[in-house]
Amino acid sequence: MKFNLDGLAVYFPYDRIYLEQYQYMRALKQTLDAGGHCLLEMPTGTGKTVCLLSLITSYQLANPNNCGKLVYCTRTVPEMNSVMEELGVVLRYREEQMILEQRQQQPAVDGVVPGNDVDMAGNGDDDAATSSSRKKRKRIYRPKNNDKTERSNMGPSLNETGAGGNGTLAVCLSSRRNMCVNERVLRESDRETIDAACRSMTAPWALERAARRSQNQRQQHQQQQSEQSFGDSCRYFDGFREAGEATSMPSGVYDLEELKKWGESKGWCPYYLTRRAINHASVLVFNYQYMLDPKVAKMVSKELESESVIVFDEAHNIDSVCIEAFSVTLQSRHLEQATRSLGRLSGEINRVKASDGARLQAEYQTLVTGLVDQGLLDTDPSEVGLASNVLSPDVINEAVPGNIRRAEHFVAFMKKVVEHLKARLRTVAGPTGGVTSETPLAFLHRMITTTSLEAKPLKFAYSRLSSLLRTLQVPNLDDFNALTDVADFASLVSTYSEGLPRFAVIMEPTVAGTPNPGIQLACLDSSLAISPLFKRFGSVVITSGTLSPLDLYPKLLQFEPCVLESFNMSTFRPCIHPLVITRGSDQLPVSTKFQDRGDMGVVRNYGTMMVELCRTIPDGIVSFFTSYSYMESIISEWDGMGIMRQLTKTKLVFIETKDVVETTLALENFRRACDSGRGAVFLSVARGKVSEGINFDRHYGRAVIMFGVPFQYTLSHILRARLEYLQTQYQIREQDFLNFDALRQASQCVGRVIRSKVDYGLMIFADTRYNRHDKRSKLPKWILQFLGDGQLNLSTDTAIGQVKHFLRIMAQPVDQESLKEVLLTVEEVEGMLRVDSSEAPMCIAAPES
């Protein structure tokens, strides 16, 4: 449908719309009109993606001079492809509607007058329109897949007007591993090796070397022609370079598969082709890191205009992503590897001195000028690993200090830094050692006092190392990851040593459960990474299905949203049934609190609950535990009690592990078991792979069981430092943040069960603490609207009775008349909103927490 939203013509690719979709798009429009930022919580399975794409692309069409690119940030590659598929549907619909409008404006030809409801085939009768409507509505509930219908919306547009009716170009960007088409590179297995192989054929020095070799070959064998034009270089990259400005892409929607097809057909590298197309595209889709991680953002997003609209989808953990972008962890094995890398650098320097000393001398001359004049800030995209993480103004505008300009002097300088870090770790791991936490200023003062190094050269450590690696023409930068981490650590510590301590230097005898001691530079302020985006771009949209409570995000990210709203779910039947189970069948309380989790009575009650639910609920069940260690211990206890044998009598059991390949295989077999009718239960962990990016819609997830409240490990020294920082700087109480973080993780876990209006599922919270108002009130509004008093404080037996009753109701055929109550026309939505006299300020007020 095409409808008017407060003066904006919105092209929405379905015939009817949900009430929350209309409210969501109106909130988005208010944000864009105000030129501000927003924080929106939209129920899962209600078409959030299509609303975002429809509204913002329509806004771009109506305001070409005031609205820049749409930059849509996702977390995973499957999510990226899903967004591109939805965008293809939106733009194809808009393209068709604009063609129809042009036809209707033309005078009648051969006595045929275009009607109001003419479709693309020229059929204007009601039956055809009804049939078309029925087909489009059906797609709302159909799971995403790459069938021929979806693929037809991908690739270059075949119409004269271009994609979307105005020549829209939409591309997505990912790593070399996902975009490379060179057969020789793709033989490699992991990401690091693929990057190294690509760099060895595309770096400037590699091209010069290949050109010289090719010239020698042509002189010796003028009659022979190799398959690749520059010997060992990549023929796709060579074709891309030779085409130059002719590498422009036609209008269309290109996901990763289409980009590879297009690049391969033209003989151009899809990876570099997409990087060039960024400046010309109207819609960009890529990972969070391309906007939040300074190492990548400087090279990918530096050309984006300030009028661009930035969207962070599924952004419930965005504060954690921001912190990880500025944190560095060094273990003793990393420092040993850095020492070996320095020895290798010394050897390379001596080799270059002997064979090409002018190259090092030329580098020395350039280091006399500032980094801007050197061009060190304009890093070549092929060398992403050399980008600087953070640069203070004095580093940008000044020359590299004299004592680290010469290559051999810089290597000696870095050796002192590495040796000092090793000495600190030996102290921590010694018999009188222990956990130590310092501010960057205190750590830097001790380093300067001990090593006699100066503070200023430390700020340049990362940039100086980048310059040296380029000069030495190192093909595999991943071999120097440990050394670059040390340089990054030194630059961050010296840069942020003054003023408010927004970092903590924490030294521990064990890191991440390993016996190796380590030093962690932990970022405490999540606004460091995202605040430049709020200042640079007019509108930043942060949205997810599980953002509650909303009021903490503006404090954590330090911004003022002009729109802050959480939406209810409109439904024609109670498709979600949350249950809070606080007691087992023997009426003993169940909880994963530290003092209770080892109680055999709690373990037995949890096992009995799982067995009874598996006997009652058909198809797939997903359960989440608070941690890997707790899941392993409880499975071991269940096995000893015979509970695992009882489980396997009703369903197959699959377990998530820390190994990605094993978990992926387990997920595939879990789905096969559900498809075959055998049924399965998947045991997984909150904050793990399964809880974040995997959907268990339809029969794959008829119930989600959350065993316990997924609090972070409160004895973590990094967490303690961050809690103290939040309390001191933002007056966020420790318990408030811990509850907020745990409940958003629990909401994310149970939200996997529902993906559309006709889907249904059970959300079971198995812990006495969910019965407390201060806990459950932090769940999203769209979950709380289904959680009545009769679903609280239940025993296992009572809950089983409610489960049976719910499943009997949901097993009935969908009432099509009732379904029409939530599938509304625009006129019906506007009529409902006019009746509500208090709807005017709804997108400004924050929900109650």
C-alpha cells in the first residue's frame, strides 16, 4: 500500500498494516523531521525491518537534498542478507507503484483508461486485486528464504527508471572471506589466511613486484600470455584497477551473492568494487564494527555525509560492543609472540638496509612531517589491520618524535615496552602477587619511572608500527597481531592517561579461566565509541525487540533521544504465554542463586520440570542456562539421576558448546529432528551464540525455558571497575545496572520463540526471583502485556496444566476473521488513533520501568 504519513508518501509493500507498525513508522518520521536520535523497542516478529526500510527510503525519495544515505548496521551475515531481501521487496513495490502512477497520468490509449487498482499486468478487476492482496499478506508469515521470488528482487534493475523508481543503489559490505571470488584465495580455510593471501596480491608493493616480474616474463617470452595479467596478482583486482572510473554499478539491490555474481561477470573484485560503490550508494548494509570500531570506521564510513541516517538493529547489547572496540587484552603468550615479532622485524630491517636502504631513508624523511602530511591517516583499504584505534589531536598534527623515527630505534623502544609488561605479569603471577587494578595514569607513571621511556612517543606507537610494516612490505599482518596489540595498548594508555579515568588497567594471574596471567586495558565508558556518531550524523536510530528498560541507554551512551518509545503487540489471540515457575512439584523453591544452585533438591526439581514439559509440549523446546559451567554441572547431575535418559525417551537432546562448528552442526540436527516429527530439546547458554542470532520460529520453538536469571559474574574485576565508574559518573546504582543487564539477556533468550502473528510459544521463567516486581517489571512491554497475575508464582504441576490449556487453544485453526482485526488498512489505523485522545505525546514519553 501507499499511504500518507503526516505529509510523507510511504511505500509499504503489503496491503495491510499492524497498528504498532504504523506507530513505529510515525515515531521514525518524527525523529527524522526533528533531526535527532531515537530509541525504539518494537516487538519481535512484527515487521520491524520492513517498517524501517519503507519509512526511511520513502523519506529519502521525498527529501533528496536533506536526507543522505541509509546506513543499516546488523550483527551477523544472515541478518545482513535478510535485510537486503526485505529491501529488494520494498524497492520493487515502490518501482511498480511509480510506474503505475506514470501510466495513470498518461491519456487513454486505444480506449483503455487506467484504473485505480491496475496491477503490473494491467488487470484492474477486483478478483485480481484480491488475489494479489492475498499473496502479499501471506508473505508476512512466511519464513525468509532464498527462493526464486526473493532472488528476483536482487541484482541490477531491469527497468529504465532503476531500482525503487529513482535509480537507488543498495549494497552490503562484509569481510574478504565472504566476498572473494578468487579461486586461489578461497582455497584457504580461515579469515586470517584469506586476508593475508588477498593482501599478498593486492597491496601496492605486491603489485609493483608482480608488474616487474611480468615485464621480465614478457621480455623473455613475448609469445606467451599468462592467465593473470600481472603474474601473481589477482586478475579480478587487476580488472578492477584497469577499469578505473568505469567500475560504476548499475542501480539495483546487491546482497553478497549478487555482488559476487556481478563482480565475477565483469572480471572485477567484488570486495574493492563495493568499497568504491559506498560513495554512490543510497543504502548501505554492514556490520556494527564498520561504524563503531575506529580501526575500520575511518576507512569505510569517513566519506558518509552528515545527513546520513544510521540504524543499529538488534542493538540491545550496543554498549558492550562499544566497550569491546576500545578494550585490549594481553596475556603472557601474546608478549612472547610480540618478542618474536620484534626479532623478525629486526631481521627484516637489516635485510632491507642491505638490499634497498633508500626505502628506509625515504620513510625517515616522511616521518619528519605530521601524520596528516604523511598520509598515515588515509590508510589503504587493503591494510585494515594497520588502521589506528584512536588518535588524539596532538598525535594527528605533530611529527613522530625523533627517538622512534629510525626503524632500529623504534624496535628497541618497543622491546623496552614489552619487557616492562612481562615484568609486571611476573609480579602478578608470583607468590606475593594477585589481582591489581590501576588507572592509566598510575600505570603510565610506573612504566616511565621503570623504563626511562617518554610518554609522548607511546602515543605514536601504533602509527609508527603501521608505517614500519608498510615500509617493510609485510604480506601477512596477522603474524604481527600480538605486537600491534601491544602498540595499541601503549597508545591507548598514554592517550587516555589524563583527565577522567575512562579506562582501567587490570592485571590478573588468570584470564578467561586460563592459567596464563594477563593485562587487560578495560574501557569503562561505552560512549567513547558511539559519541562521535551522535555528533557527526543528524539521526541515529537504536532499535531492538528487547531494549527495556529504555531509560538506562541514554545514560550509558551519553545522548539525548528526541523519541523514546516501547510499543505493545497487537494480536488477535494470546500467542505468547509467559509463565513464572517458582516451585517444583514438591513445593520447594527453585532458583540459580549461588547459595541454592548446588542444592540437589533444586537440581532435581529443574530436571523433573524439564521432563514434564518435554512430555507435554510437541516439537522443539529451547532451554537457556546462566553459564556454560552451570549447564555442564547440571547436565552431569541430571545424568546421574537418570533424568537425561527420561528426556531422550520423548525428545532428542542437543547441547550448545563453545565450539562454533559443533554448535552449528547441533542446530542443523535439531531442526532435522523437529522437521521429522521426533521432536528435540536444545540446551544452550544465555549470552551465547544461540541466544543472539538464531530464531526458533514455528515448530522449532514451541517453548523457551529460562533456567535462572542470567546475571554477569559479579566477582569479575572488569565488571567491578565498570560498576564503580557508572556509579561515580552517571549515578547508576550497581544493582540497577545488574538487573537491567540480566533482564535484557533473559528477554533476548525468550524472544527467540515468536517470529510472526500466527506463530505461538511459551516463555517459561524458572526462578523465584522473576516473581519479584523489581525483576519482571524490566521485561519489555510486549511480554508484560501477556503476563497476568494467574501466571505468576506457579509450581511445576500448575504450570503444566496451563501449558496443556494454552496448547489446546493454539492448536485450533487460525480464525481468518479475527486475523483481519490486526491486519488493518491505513484508514482503520488512523481512525483508532483519532479515538485515542492521548495519542499525541505517545512517542515522546518514556515507558514506565
